[in-house]
Amino acid sequence: AAAVDGHRVCVLATMKLSVPPSDAAALKCIVAAHVGGVAVDRVAAGKAQGFSAEIAVGVNAGGSGALRYIASTGKAAAQLYPSQTSPAQAAQIDSWVEFSVTTLDPDASKWSPALTSTASAAERDAAKARLVRPLAQLDAHLASHKFLVGDALTLADIAVAGSLAGLLRLVMGAKARETMPNVVKWYLTCVTKSGGAFAPLGDAPDALCPAAGDAWEVPAADAAVFPASFTASGAGAAAAAGGAGGDAKKAAKLADAAAKKAKLEAKQAKLVEAEALKKAKEESGDVKEDKKKKKAPGGDEDDKAALEAALATPLGDKKGYEGVPMAKAYNPKGVEAGWYDWWEREGYFKPEMGSKKPKFVIVIPPPNVTGALHIGHALTNSIQDTIVRWRRMSGYEALWVPGTDHAGIATQTVVEKKLQREQGITRHVLGREKFLEKVFEWKEQYGRSITYQLRRLGGSMDWTRERFTMDEMLSKAVKEAFVRMHTEGLVYRDNRLVNWCCKLKTAISDIEVDHIDLEGSKEISVPGSDGLVEFGSIWSFAYPYEDGSGEIVVATTRPETMLGDTAVAVHPEDPRYKAVQGKFVVHPFNGRKIPIIVDAELVDMSFGTGAVKITPAHDPNDFATGKRHNLQFVSMLTEDGLINEEGGEEFKGMKRFTARKAIIESLDKLGLYRGKAENPMRLGLCSRSKDVIEPMLKPQWWVSCKEMAAEACEAARDGRLEILPSFMEPTWFRWLENIRDWCISRQLWWGHRIPAYYVRLEGESQEKGGVPGSNTENLGRWVIGREEDEAKELAAKMFPGQKFTLEQDEDVLDTWFSSGLFPFSVFGWPDNTADIAEFYPTALLETGHDILFFWVARM
């Protein structure tokens, strides 16, 4: 025996089905049994004695309990419903199963053949309207997932596909299906590429409704989602049968199964006997009535009638109760139905302009448009809604502004993967303009799921003021902020080290870098690398003196960067190197003469050999040293992490970590390798791609943060800004008092393109004019303008009498730059709008401590 959903059920060898074949619950159970290796036996309706013997009284075949049990009892349980091996995955599966049973089935059933003659046209239309949002949510999820949970078919797919099978096969025509292309693709994948799991659907399980229009077809009453008669053939049934007629081993298994079945039948007989005895006692009056279990007269019918009445409420109409019985049990679906659309139509969440009431205004921390909201969003938005409703009921003119963030890196990555998966092309094949059209199409198609979820939560937001960070109004604010900050010297261009992600091919800010601590040598998987890569070690090698008088040994945790070495530093007081200060060593691979410099700030005499290799273009400490000593800055990597021409014929074109091994091997052959030791270290990883961060020299746009950070600290100290709970204040001060300038350039296409223009003089060679974005860039050639005409005026003043052309910066701004403007850009800043005058500044920001610095401090 096993317990499922609190019910005691027996081991299932054969499922006896006596529910209508058009019922969604039946289809799900059949498919789950089929793929799980449980035999299926159709019995006539009303003759379910065998069924009750197989599944004890109390398990509802139409609910999810029996479905989960069937999935977890067969040979494919580890895949379908891994409740024992992977509880976390099983929990995700459970949520989708409940989604199918509680959200899809009630409304999809209104369009089933069984209800064709009983469900009214109004009921069907209301059900169709309610299905729009959950189908959009499902389609958004499947935009980036082949299956609902994990990488293979699970009970989640069976349950949801079972709910939709009738709609897709009998109701929704080709035009209607165009609104959810990912759902259709996933459904066909489930039924055609899942080892025959959906074979009970008949000879053409992938058949879709042949209608061409966008109307939903009312199926004939005798139409069948799957055949009225079927057998347990296919992969699952074969597994259940065990391959009778095979060798002796199989025969033994069959005999063992027969013995277990006999034992099971004996247990079942005892259960039947006990049930009969109990019934006899009840009929003789020996058993007292259990008042707790006694149902209120008509309770079930009242509940059903109340739910149906609530679900039949036309969109935007107030829910009526006249003539509707009060439900005996709480049903959230019935309670929530109808209200929100009426609230929104009546404008209850829209504040009155010019009201004399005190104002209470908040903006939503805009969720990323890339995906669905999670339980954390449910928590924080429920808190915000509680506060806003409380203030509104307390006599305030309350406003809660909704919106979403364009999420530059995340959104571009999703669409690029979609293009590669569906069309086998990259964004570069499409070009910038066409690619951005694709991203906006994706946003329009899938961004709606977030607003649907916020409405489902009941959030009392003013949807007439909904904003998106790439809207025209907010984009205008971004340009204005950049231009003003540049004019004030807060935004500037400089050629400095950035955190470079080779996987995404873009710079990221310090706070987008995750760090892992390594106690010693460890091999780690790095995106794009050939095999595992060793970190937590330090390798030593020798540089020979130019005059042949000996060598100097240096150590590094990144041997590949020696291709960009331009100095060796020693301490001025180190007696070991007094005689070689100012001399040169020779690079073993490219022959570059490398000076030996003295630097007391960088070098620790007691560490290692006391000699430090200097790679100014690929290390923050070495960068500062290079600036102090006016060293050569040599970049040895391409943007995608390959060795460039500095690697010579031997290493050019190699992946960086492949080159690491090759360089060590070559040093060993030259007799210059001196060994390896363990070295505890912190390794920086891109928070999005998990690629190992490379410090790279790039001309980028930066924000000077020191003065603004000091003002933000002062505001928290003098009470203008209150941080609750107060124990988060030290985090605020720690971040802002140690802040570094912020790199805001991102090498992406999706986002706010930087309003900066590079001036090219007519007749000037590229060598003289420089290449923007490269180390040859002329930093003085940039002009800033809200639009190109404004930039032209500035360029004409910079180069009077000369002909020129302008090239706009290809980069976009860091997403956090635009979302940091959100509390006032949503009201129309920089224009003097009525909303700015009425509702700014805001009163409160309810947010997560994890973005206290990412977003809140920047505002």
C-alpha cells in the first residue's frame, strides 16, 4: 500500500477506466499509464467494481491524486514524477499538474463534446475569455523551454497537454492557434516524439483542428478526443506486459509478477470483506452517525452553482449574487472570478487629479520582461498592494504605478537562442534593425504574461500609467539624463579595464560579477572551453636576462596572460635584485624586451620569488602599475576569448584556457617552466553566463559615482531617506562609501543606444582618426547629443570649417541606468507634466535587500 494525497491506495497493476473517453482526466490517466507501464482496461460506465478494487475509495480519478499515483508507480517513474529522487522537480511538476486541473480543465471542458448540448454559448465565450491569459502565460514559458519541467517529458507535460488536447484537436483552428505558436510546437513534440506516450489518441495523435479561421469551433456531441475503444499497446504496455513468450528469465519475471498479483488480490479481498462488514453495520444501525462528516444538505450542488455563476460573469461586469446560492466551501477560483475586470473598468485604482487628499505614491520595482513572476514577486507585490489599499481606504489619493524592465542582456540572450534554435541564424545575419524588430515582437508576445499575473494577484495598480523602460517617454528621459550628466562631468569616456564576459561579448559592472572562493587547485567547467579548466593553482616560469647572465622567476595564476607582459617588477629594497634593476629580460615567444622596474606599492618581497610579472591590459593591479610607470599596454585576447596576434603563429586563434596548457607545455620544452603550487583564490564569474571574467582594456562610458554616493549616504544619515529595517543601513553605507566608478557601456543591441557620436574628418585615414571601441580610439572625438542634429552642431564647433561624418556609438546603456530613473521617468520627466507636479516625489519603495545597491542606491 502507498499513500497519495492522504489516501490509502493499492499497488496498481491494471487501470480499469469507466469515465467518458472525452474527459480530460481520463486522457491524462491513460497517457500516464501508457508511458509508465501500467495496463489499461476499458470497462463500461456504471460497472466499476474492478476499478474500486484497484484504487481504494477516496481517490478521485478526476483529480490529480490518482494521476500522480499512476505516474509514480510504473517503470518510468524516475522520469515522469521523481518524487523520491528529486522532490524539487516533483514540486515543479505538481504546480503544472494543478495548473492543468484547476485553471485549464474547468474552462476547456466547456468546449468538450460532452458539454456541447448543455453549455450555453455565453458560458463557452466566458470560458474562452478566461483561457486567454493562462494560455499566454504557458506560451511565454515554452518560449525558452522544450518541456515544462526539465529536459524530458514529465507528468507536467502529460497533464497540461491532456487539458489542451480537445481544444487543439477539435476547437481551435489554424488562425486561433497562431496566438500560441510555442504551445502548439510543444504539444506536437509531446505527442509525436515521446515514445508513443500519446498513442491512445489514435492513429493520428498529432492531428490538429482542420478549421482555418480564428473562431473556436463547437465540436459535435459525438466527437471523440480519442477513440472510444483502445488497447494498451505501445511502449508502455509492452513494459507492463514484460514481453511474454520470451526467454526463461522473462518467464521467471512473469511468474514472480503472477505471485505478487495473487498476494495483492488476497489483500483486496480482505478490503472488500471489511467494506461489506462496515456497510452491513451501517444498515443495521450499529454505527452512530458521524456529525463531523455529515455534509450540509445540497452543499455540493450549492458550491457547484456558485462557482458556475461566478465564472459566467461577463468580462468587466460586476459579479451578481441574486438567485445564486452561497457556496458552503471557500473556492478561490469562484471568489476571485469577475472582480478585477470590473475594478479596472470602473477606474477604482486611478487617482483623481487635483484632489485635495494627501498623496501616497509608489512605483513597482519593474520586473524583467523576460519571464514569469515567481513566488518572491507574489510576496513583495502582495505587501505593496496591502499598503496601497490601506492608504487608499485611509483617505489618501493613492497611486501605484506598474511597469516592466527591458532587461538588456537577459532579453537579448533569449531572443538570440530562439533565432539559433528555430532558424539557425545569429543576430548579425539579420542586422541590427531587423533583430530589434524581432525582440520587440518577442516582448509584445510574451511580455503580457507578467501583467496577467499581476492582475491575477489582484494588485490595485493604475494600468493607464503602465510603463516599459524602452517606451518612447522613458527613452527620452534616458537621453536627457545622459546628456545632462555628461555636461556636468558625471559621465565621461575613458580607456580602462572592464569586467569582460567572453560568452556574452560585453562588459559588465562590478556588481554583476559573482565570486567563488577556492581553497586550492580545482577543475571547473567554463562555458565555451574544451574540457575542465584548472584554477586555484599558481604556475612559475623564468624570464632569461637579455645579456644571458641568468634568469628571473615569476609566478602567475593565469599563465596565458604572459603573452601580454610588458614588465617585471621587484621591490626597490630587495637585495636579491639590486643588480638587475633597470635591466631587461626577453619574452621567450615574441622576443619583446621587457624592463625590470622597481615598485614598492605593488611588490611584496616575502611572497614567492619577490618578482612580479606585469600585464597592464589584463589585471587591475597591473593596470595601475602600468599607469605609474608609463608601460606599454598590450592586449592579448579577442572579444570572444581567443588569443590574438600577440600569440604569434604558435598560439594565435587558440581558446584562452587551451592556450594556458599549451604555453605551459612550450615553457617546459624551452626549459623555463619551474612548477606549480596550490594557491587559494577568489574567482570572478559573470552572474548571467557563469563565464570566467576577463579584465580587458576597453574604451567605455563611465559614471563618476563618488560625489553622488556621498550625497546618498548623507540623505540616509540626516533622515531624508529612511531605510527599514534599520539593520540594512550598514549595507547601504558599505556599498556607497567604497564605490568605484560605474561602467555603463554594454556591447549589446537591445537597450537604449548611447547618444554619443564619433567624429570622422573627411579625407582622414583610419589610422589617424582611430577606431571607436578599440585601443586606437581618439577619446577627444566624441560629441554628445539628444539627437544627431544636436551632435552635428557640437561637432561643427569643435572642427570649424572642416567636413565630417558622425558614427553613433554601437553600444547601449547598462539596464540599471534606465531603471534607476524609473521613479520620475514614469511621470514624464524631463517635461513638466501634470503627473510630475501631482505625484512626485513618491512616498515609499518596497523592495528586496538583494537589489538595495543594484537599483535602489542608483536611484
